Amino acid sequence: MSTPSSRMPNPLAFLPELVEAVLRPAPAGERVTDELYARASALYDDQAMWSLVMAIAHIGFFTPAALIAKPIPGLPPGQNYSEPERRKA
């Protein structure tokens, strides 16, 4: 007798592939193939798919912001985007 987990695909298994497809530069062609979208939409209803899209969109927003601003690790929010010398002045 098979267990539910052996019959159903893991809904999180494809997430790294989906996120990488979205965030990887693709000068020619589409990033998310129809096959990848079909796999995702087979596992999630419309509301869950849009939640997933919005979560990936947030990653896509904050990654470039962090690359540009170069936050200082270990400092509290609001203080982690300024040079240490400026904070002491």
C-alpha cells in the first residue's frame, strides 16, 4: 500500500527550479517554460499560485536593492545601510 506522500509529488520540490528560472537572466527566450508552469499549476490552486508569484516577485525586488545598497550584516534595520563612520558622527 502506498502512502499519500509516495503518490503525490512534493509541492516544494520544484520551487528552487522555478525561482532560478525567474531570476536567471535570459536574453533570448522565456524564463519560465510552459512545462515548468504546468508542473507548478498542477500542484497549486489559483490563489496559491499568485501567492507564490508574489513571493518570488519580492525576492526579485529585494535582491537588486541589496546588491546596490550593500547592507552591513549584523546591524539592525535602519542602521544597516550606512557607513559605520557616519553612524558615530
